[in-house]
Amino acid sequence: MEAIFHERQEGSLCAQHCLNNLLQGEYFSPVELSSIAQQLDEEERMRMAEGGVSSEEYRTFLQQPSVNMDDSGFFSIQVISNALKVWGLELILFNSPEYQRLGIDPINEKSFICNYKEHWFTVRKLGKQWFNLNSLLMGPELISDTYLALFLAQLQQEGYSIFVVKGDLPDCEADQLLQMIRVQQVQRPKLIGEETAQSREQRLPRSDVDQAVEVNHPFDGTSMLDEDEENFQRALALSRQEIDMEDEEADLRRAIQLSMQGCRRSECLNSLSTNVPQLPHTSQTDSLPSEELRRRRQAYFEKQQQQLPHQDQTLNIQDKPAISSSNLEADPGGDMSEEDMLQAAMNMSLESVRNHLNTEEKK
């Protein structure tokens, strides 16, 4: 795109850049445009003087600044229009009813001039392709045929006034070259402000604080890895705490269950010792023969032996009781196993029965 003429923004001379980018050459200077503006101001003054040089309107007009230019380099649409008349070109408002009735497809035009507030720029067709020649860009921007209508509609929505340039533009090298070849643009040109800001950042020396931060915390991804590792360790610790809590709860439930079983064994032993027949001292017992008394007690003892395994199984299949403060008492069985405690209870019961039987036989 080196063949395309493109003036970049200088001060507020966007009207000059717009005209020269449209005509593809240095056709206008600020002096020439100022001359056109002054000529327009003189024509307006003469029209106002027709109403009387002593009128209030005329005196007010003389006190007002020019509407066609200012000291910053801005020029009005009248200046641009008069400058283009020199080349036999005229401007038509794109969204005017007269032009819209023509129903012309934008891609069939040759160029457009766009204005928003005090900024002007050109969109022109060179060869068979469209280019945005905005002086605020670092270079020409390629616009596809399919995107042109959307681009213009977007400008209108943003408040731009768009003018269609009618007439034959002067020949230029870029137009002739692009008639034979088509160009492709890989990257859109940056705005002048963006390029200047990036260049300034590259030129400015970094402060000692920035350099120290970069040395201590280099952006090589390690800080992100350290943070991920820290989060992983925190999650792992929380998981371990949950496992420990679950283990403690399981141990507590197991201790409560053993304590309840111990309580049941204690109650069983008490019940067993209570159910062991005591030596009757009634007159009816004394009157029974010793042989008959021994036989009855032996039968009762055998019956108790048969019931003991059944009671033990009943204890083992009982449902788990609700947890309360009384269930947390120490296991009365101490360190003895269930089998040892049961065997001890049976031995105590048998010994008690034997002692009573021996006593009765001696009698």
C-alpha cells in the first residue's frame, strides 16, 4: 500500500488531509484553504451589507468570528466544497431524500467525505478496492465491498455526516496500479495515538520500583503455579481434617456401642443372679425330702443353662440405642472381653447353685 497517498494528522488540519487524501496528492495547503475561507467570509459580509451597513444585524455580524475557519486549522464544509469545485467535483449529502431516491449502491460510487464535529476524513475507491484514508490512522485501511455499506451505516449511527463526491477524480498512480492487482491487509493500521503511546512506553526508562517488582516477581508463570500449589495444599488440609473428624465420630460411636453392650451385660448378670433360686426357708421347703429338693433344683439349673445362649444372642441383635449422657459411662467390664465376662457370669451362677445344693445335702 506504499503507492497510496496518505497524509497523517497534523494539528487540526484534518480538512486539508481529507482533500489531499481524496485527490491523492498535495493539492491544498493551509494557506490556500484560508484564502478560500476568507473569500467566503467576504461574500457573506457583502450579503449582510445589502440590508444596511448601519443595521444592528450587520454590526453583530462584523463582531462575530469567522464560521469558515479558525486559528486551530479547522475549515467548514463550505471551504471543502469550494475547494472541490476547482476540480469539477461536488458534494451531495448521502442520507438526503434526493440521493436516497436514486437507490445507488455505495460500492458503485467513487468516494465519500465523512464529518463529525470538527473532524474530516475520506473513504475512497482505488482500483477495485475501498480504503479508509482517515488521517488519524497510521496508514490506509482496507474495506471490503461487503463491509462498506455496514461501515457507512455505523458512521451515521455515531453521528457522522456523509457526503458523496460526484465527478471525475484526477488520475493517480495508486488507482492505476490497483486496477491490475488486489491487495490484502493482514493487520488493521493503528491509530496515531496508540502508536505514540506504545513508542513512549518503550522509550521511557522503567522506575527502580518497577524493576524491583519484576526481579522479585517475574512474570514467568511461577507465581500462578505457587498460588495453585497453595490452594491445593489448603484443600488437602481441609480434606484431612474432615477425615479425622469422621474417624473421631466413628470411634465415638464405637465406644458408645461398647458402653451400651457393657451396660446390657451388667443388667444381664444382675438379672441372672436375681433369677438364681435362693434357698427357701419356708416350712413347705423344709418338709420336702432332700432328694426331691435336689432333683427340682437340678432341673431348674438345666433350664437356666439352656436360656443363657438365647439371652446372649438377644443382646447382640438389639437395635442401637439413642445417644445420651448416661450412655457415655465407662464400660463396667473393664478390659475383659465379652466371652470372658459371660463365662465368669456363668461360673458364678453355677458355683452359687452348687454351694446351695451341697449345703442342702449335708443337712
